[in-house]
Amino acid sequence: MRIYTFVLAGLLIFATSCSSSETKKVVDKETVERIHQTLKSFVDSNRVAGASALIYEDGKEVYFGAFGHADRKEDIEMSRESIAVIFSMTKPITGTALMQQYEQGKFQLDDPLSDYLPEFGDVKVFEGMDDEGDPILVEPKRPLTVRDITRHTSGFANDGNHLYIGRLLQDAEPLNRENTLKEFAEKQASLPLEFHPGEEWYYGPSVDVQARLVEVLSGETYQDYVRENVLDPLGMDETRYFVPEEDRDRMTSLFQRNQEGELEQIPDIAGHSMYTQKWSLTPGGWGLTSTLDDYMTFTQMLVNEGSLNGVQILKPETVKLMATNQLSEEVTERLWLPSKGQVGFGIDFAVRVAPPQSAEENMGTVGEFFWDGAASTLFWVDPVNELTAVLFVQVFPFAGTIHKDFRDAVYGPYQPAEN
């Protein structure tokens, strides 16, 4: 049996505010219905097993909806209390922890990374193979900097199929869950870079290195530091690396499409193993679970320029710095980043730098910053409209078209920019 839960939040507020204010809200009654139909269609068409979303505007909840199943085999519906695996939506939380150290004067963005993590001082760059079949390894054109690991321009190895580095990466296993962050960093530093620092945008383990840097700068384990200085102060009690047994019945199952395109549930013993055991590795780039309300708390802190409910996590100028594009136009190689729309990249966020140029692009507002997760989760912060959104689905491979459709539902049909 297909189960839907749908809550229309704040419609009376909309009716009053839209009639009494000249400022048009993004999420009005029509928008709510459009989002409702869009999320419902994700489940009806079997694009996902379950979907849930939460939106705030001007500090108030304006939409919540949950549809379908968190676990089809056990017939557990998707709900507000569902615990999702957020994968790379861990990254902005790590960036927040690192930038707290920046505010304390512990480092500058253009400092060489080796000033704090000496193992990266001797790193070499792979430039191909010579006539004898040996690797050509050269000195970097400039030092690898902290800024490089905050914007994915480090060149860190991340491709197991790479001509030469791939085999080394597979042998070293820097992100093996048995490694500590210290061991991870040492193994990562032993590998050649795939390009010179700053020359390309290339997604990889940079944010895991950020987590190790937080440990060195703070003198605490990363897990303890982020809990004590980011998660607990915000009341994000359900954003965790380890989910205790009493909460596991709320964990969403992961789903994947098989070769025939059919949606299959991944057995929880495989999909949840990272989160139901206590591993040595607490990566900065992935590894957290969360709920809609917990992650919304994080986004509300960001849209409020670093503070929430009297608790200051970051300074306003730090949030602005993180949400400012750090990629120059000279960085033309950007992997799949352009698929996100007219964006650059700040400090652990994609940053929208221009409005969409066509109806095929993702909708959004200039100045918005956001990121997503491997199981197709998504969040964004829209400072112009004081709007934050969190979308939870749990499907592989990454389904960018779901994000496109959800954004269209929130912002409405594409309108060409006025000249």
C-alpha cells in the first residue's frame, strides 16, 4: 500500500501576508500545491521510494510534506522523523567547523597546507608517463593551500581508474573506515596530485582533509569538536555518525536502479553499516545522518548570518566569505560542476553567480548557496528571499533531475531574465 503524508503549513499566514504586504512570497498557496504534486509524482512514477521536504521562509515553516516509503520491505512510511543518510551534505558542516578555527586566527586561507599538516609538504604532481613507461612526477607550481581544500582545487587523487594514480589509490585505501583521520591524511599525502593546485575544480577528499585540519588546529578529535562546537549548540541531536539501536527503525533505506532501470532496496546490513557501527574514520566529506528538522536548523543558522536562537556559530562576515565564489574564470576545468547551473564554488558550497539562462537549467536566485548528497538529497540557502529548503530522497545513482523538478516546483516556471 502506498502511503502519503502531507502537511500544508502556514496557509492562513500566506493569505494574510500576501494581501497585506507588497512583497510577494516565494511559497504561497499555489506553490504549496505545486510542491505537493511534484513530490507525490516522484513516488507515483517510482523515481524514488519516498520523498520528504521542508521549507522555511522569513524564519517560518511554510512547507512540509512526506510521501511514500522510507522502507518498502517493512512498509515504513517516510515521515518527518525519518533519519536519512546525507553523504556530502556533511561537507558544509565540516566547513563550518573549519571556519570557526579561521575566526580564531588559527590559519589564513592562502597559507600552505603543509604549515599545519607537514605530510603534504613533499607532494608531487603527476604529468603523465615517459617513453619508458615511468611516471613523470614534478614539483607543484605553487604550494597546496588551505583555500584549495575548501574549494576542491587541491588535485587530490579520487579516481581508482586513473592511468597511474588509480592503482596507488586502491592500494593505499586512504578512506578505509578502519583508518583514523590522521592515518587517512598520511595515506592521501603519499599519493601524487592529479593536477597542479588551483588549476582545476575536481571533487574529491579535500573536505576529509579539512576534518583532519580541524583536529590539528583544535587539539580535539574531529567528531568531538564538531559535536561540541556546531551540532550541540544548535540542538542538532540527530545529526550523527553513529545511530544508536533505539533509533534505527527510523533510518531510511537506500535504493538503487538496476540495469533494467527498476528501483531496488539495498539491504540495510550493507546500506547502513557505516552508521550502525563505530568506525575509526569520521570523514569530513560524508558520513553523517540527519533529519529534516535537524538539517533545517543548520540552514537557518546560515540564512541568519551565523546565528540562531541566540547562539552564534559563525560571524556574518564568515558566512558571507563562505558563500562567495572562490573560483576565478581561469579555472575552466570544472568536472560536472556546470551541471548544477550558473554556479561557482565558495567554501564548501556551490554559489549561484547568475540566473538560469534557459528552462533546462536549475532554478534559483543569484547569491544562493547549496550542496547535495550522493543519495540525491539537497539543501539550499536563498538569502535574497530568506528561504531555506531541504529535500530528502535516498536513491542511487545521483538523480539531478529530481532536484531540477523540485526547484521548479518551489520557484515556478522559468522566466527569461529582463535586459
